[in-house]
Amino acid sequence: MNPISHEIIFAQEIRDRIKKVVGDSPVSLHEPTFEGNEWRYLRECLDSGYVSSIGEFVNRFEEALAEFTGAKYAVAVVNGTEALHIALKLSGVRPGDEVLVPALTFVATANAVTYCGAIPHFVDSEELHLGIDAEKLRSYLASIASRQSDQTVNKETGRAIKAMVPMHTFGHPSNMDALLEVAEEFSITLVEDAAESIGSIYKSRHTGTFGLTAALSFNGNKTITSGGGGAILTSDETLAQRARHLTQTARLKHSWEFIHDDIGYNYRMPNLNAALGLAQLEQLPGKLKMKRKLFLAYKEVFAGMRGLKVFEEPEDTVSNYWLQTIILEEENEDLKNDVLKLTNESGITTRPAWMLISNLSPYERNPRMKLACSSSLSKRIINIPSSPNLVEKK
């Protein structure tokens, strides 16, 4: 009989420790839970006849989002990518500009920049927060950029570096103080990709309230869902009004005429989705408690296991723990696929981090800094089952 390999033993131990938390039944990565007013609000919406972009639930959802996050205004749209598209456009990103984007993020972050006709410029992340590395970025900009008038220009391309898009990876807040300092030093507008971080806090402030604008997502796999949906956050009244106008096809108010004064977008969230989103938002505090309980359970079962760590929120932050994450030590990065294969074959849905966007064919020629940490993290991150009710189901 052939001895069991080290790779298989390592993967089996991870699988078995996950099972101690989630049980033996097949389990998805992240499932939505519906335990509040979802059916009631959806029925009210259907009974009203207003199921599209006009209806009271859209307004109620926006008001509740603004109150929960502390942003002055929230504008609900069809998904998080379109929220980021409009957030960037409102922040002054124009065709030909460069926008600093982490290479370690979902492709939508770069796609939204491209929708504006701008060029994603990929930057490195750091392991403490999993967000953009501010110190590396400061040194990099000092070497490749020059200040011209009130903007920073890439000396190699001649293009303005207009904005930076920190992304709060898996719900963990980026190092916002340091990133704000870099943005101010180089006159770069900060736009937050907070798609994954509803309920996450950096030094007593909700993510998405640090930048000029920000984007949230309520996709079916997020901490709360509206089926499909997203929202633009801002504390600038003029920008909020502009966001509402552009996302409703830039139509001027008139009782019967269709008059449009700009190139607008049919991005307004339907009332039906907002009804679902509002019911979910009402349950968010409870979901956050359960996801933290799940994190603590994983932290306990993986304690003492060599070769990996369970990622824990950095100091001065409160994470929503959207996706629970283990990070393999560098010497074990070659074992990632063994772990993914065995866990998924065992009915435990796990997934790797995204392939670096800078390696995808649409973006392989884009400007970038050295991406050593991002590259390393992408080889070592594994997301494990994260649904908020998993501890209760056991």
C-alpha cells in the first residue's frame, strides 16, 4: 500500500477541521438567508403594482442605507459594478485618465474603470489588511509620476493619474488613513470599492464613507442581498443628485415628455429588488453577529495547525467577515489546489482568491507596479464556507 502523501494529509486536515464547524452535510461558500420581512415586503411591492424603478421601497432602502452607513446619501442601482462606474464618473474620471486599482480584486473593479474610458493602473496589496499597500504606493508614485499643476501625471505614459480605488477585500477594511494621506499628497481622488464590506468599520467609521464616492454590492452571495443590486454612497449633495439623474437615463422631470439632457444610464434599482434589500438590511446586525461567531469557531478549530492562518480583522477595524479566509504559509502555496480539490470533492465549497487582474488578457498590457505581495497572496488564499447560519445549522 502506498503511503499517503504530505499534500493529501494537509488537505484532509483542513477539510476535517472545517467539518468540525459546519458539519458533514454538503455546504456552499455563501448562501443568502431570508428570515425577516422579505415575503411581506415583496407582497406589498407586488400588490402596489410598482415593481420596476418607481416605488416607495427604493426610497426607503436608500434612506436606510444612508442611516446605517453614516453616508449622507445613498443611490440604489442595479448592481455593484454599475455603482462603481457611476461613482468613478461622478468623481471626475474621464477617458484617457489612469486609475490606481489593486491587482488583487474582482475583475469588476477594473471593468468599471474601463467603462469610463479610463485605464486601470495596477498596484500592490499588503497582507495585514489585504488592501492597497500605501507605503509601497507612495514610493512608486514618487518614482514614476510628476506633479503638473493640480494633478499627478504618469511620466511614462503622459496620462493623468486621476483616482485610486481601495477595495475592502472579503469585507476587511483597507488601511484608510494611510491611503488618504497618499491620495492627498498626490492630488488623487479616492473612490472606495466597498462592494464586499457592508457592516465593516474602520476606526469608528463605516467603509464607503472615506472617499468622495463609494460603491456597495447586494449580489446574491453578499452579506445582504437584493437579488441583484448595488448603491452609490456620497456625502456630497450635488453628486448625489447627479447620480440619481444619470442612473435614471438623465431624464428631465415632465408629466409626459421624454427629455434627456445627458448620456444617461438605465441603472436605477427596481422596486422589487429594493423591497428584498430593505428586509435584508433590517437583519444585518444579526447576520454580522453570526458571521463573527463563525469566524471565532474557525479560529478555534484551526488553532495550533501549522502551515496556515485564519485571517483576522486588523487592529482598529471591525470586519463583516463576508468571506472567511485561510492563508497558507509561503512554503505551502503549492498545496492550495490539493486543498481546493479535496474539499470540493467532499461537498465543502471552497475557492481561491481571484486571478490577478493584471494577468487577465484584457489587462495584460496595462501599467503596473511590482506586484510581489498580490502575487503571493493569490497563490495562498482559500475562502471557506461563510454563510451566517452555519454555526446554528451544526
